[in-house]
Amino acid sequence: NAGVTQTPKFQVLKTGQSMTLQCAQDMNHNSMYWYRQDPGMGLRLIYYSASEGTTDKGEVPNGYNVSRLNKREFSLRLESAAPSQTSVYFCASSPQGWNTGELFFGEGSRLTVL
Amino acid sequence: KQEVTQIPAALSVPEGENLVLNCSFTDSAIYNLQWFRQDPGKGLTSLLLIQSSQREQTSGRLNASLDKSSGRSTLYIAASQPGDSATYLCAVSHMYSGGGADGLTFGKGTHLIIQP
């Protein structure tokens, strides 16, 4: 009964370091998303994958890359981390096409960039 | 661009009261609207999803209504309990001209505290 699983839950990076956030869902959902949540800014879409094999930019894609490895997994990569990327990152999935159905979220990954 | 506003930003009420949380949106061309709950340090949990053709949805003590013409949705919580304390967010999926779903816009949430 895992749902959407994100790793790691916490990470501290130095400016310029790189890292990958992993996300996996076991609900056979078609669409997957990466959001960031910042105080006063709400949730903002970074990238999404409407179906296996496709990825598209969201509202705030700069500084990030994604890979839809297979139907289950959708990873988010920071190539050269900046303090402005300090945030809580959420992966989500939905069963149908993008934004047409209920969204299921992971527990979040809390990233601090020093 | 769709804007979603939730008022009030914070609300504190005694246990047992019925309460209403508000969500307003600027563009009535929506595909659906969802209400979520977020506990501190946790992810979002979907509570109710209302399609654009629906007027309301109910789940237990929760009832969400949708009035597209006025750009408003309300989440009604009956007989509130301390366990209902959380941040409640609404999110609106925009409908593009072809009739499908487009971007999802979140409100900033209402932080609800239920006093025992």
C-alpha cells in the first residue's frame, strides 16, 4: 500500500553540487509530476510526464531536468544546485491524462542548498 | 492566467463547530477542482474532486460545492474535531479551448486549528 514513494526525505547540498530526487508509484498511473512548495508561493509545477515516454516543462523548470524511466518512476535532477532551490519537493501521480483526475502525492523531499 | 485565492489564510475554532473554507478562482473555464489536506511535514492528501459538470461532492463529514459562474468553491466541515487540524488547499484544473485539461493552479491554503 505504498502509493507514491520519494527518496531521499532530507538532503543538504552545497552550492554547485548535483543530486537526483527519485520518485516511484505503484498504482499504475499514467501521469506523474514534480512540484516545489515554498512559503508564500504555494505549490508550483516544475516538470510533468503525461504518459510514459513524454516529459514537459511546467511553470518553473529552470535548473532542473527530469527522466521518466518507465511507467513507475520519474526522477528530478539538479545539475548545479543553487540556494534558490532550497525547497520542499513533491512528486505526484494521477491515473488518467494530466490534471484530469485525482492527484496522489508523496511525502516530500526537503532540500537545503547552502 | 488563472488565480486561486483562499480566504481566510488561518482559522481557529472550537471543537464541534461546523465551518466553511472558501476558494475563489478568476477563470470559470475549469476542468475540475480538488480539495486537499496537508498535515505539517507531510504531503497532500486528496479529499474531494469535483468535475466541472458537478455542483457538489460529499465524503463523510466533508462537503464541497462548486459554482463556476461565480468562480467559487466551498469546503464544509461538519462537527469539527481536533484531528481536522491541518492546512486545506484547493486546486483548479484549467480547461483549454479544445475541451481538455490544462494547467493546475493551487491556492495557498487555509491553516485550520480545531481547539479541543
